[in-house]
Amino acid sequence: MTPEELIQETKESIEFNTKKIEVLDKDIEKIKFEASEKINKLQQDRNQIVAQIIKDQGGLEKLEKLINANNKVES
């Protein structure tokens, strides 16, 4: 192999590997974006469930007070 051929082969290898890195970087960014969207959706779902729990706890406390008040009246 001549020095010129070696130089050309090395240049082609660098170009090929650079393109592979670009493709991998695009894939990484796509996955990060999709993961971020999914995390945000899950956090929204979680927040809705927490809000419902808090609402239900408030309703439960009101029912318990109502039952206790009725029990005192009946006594």
C-alpha cells in the first residue's frame, strides 16, 4: 500500500466514523426528547392522582365529622 492510499483510506475511515457519530448523536437526542416527554406525562398523571387523593381525604374528613356529629346528637 502506498502512502497516498493509506492517507486516502484513513480519510475515508475518519469520514465514515464521523457520520456514524452524527447518526448516534441524533438518536441520543431523539431518545432524550422522547424520555423527557414521557417523564412529563407521568408527572402530570401523578400530580392528578395526588390532587384526587387530597380531595378524597378532605371529603373523608368531612364525612367523619358528620358521622361524629350525628353520633353525638343521637347519644
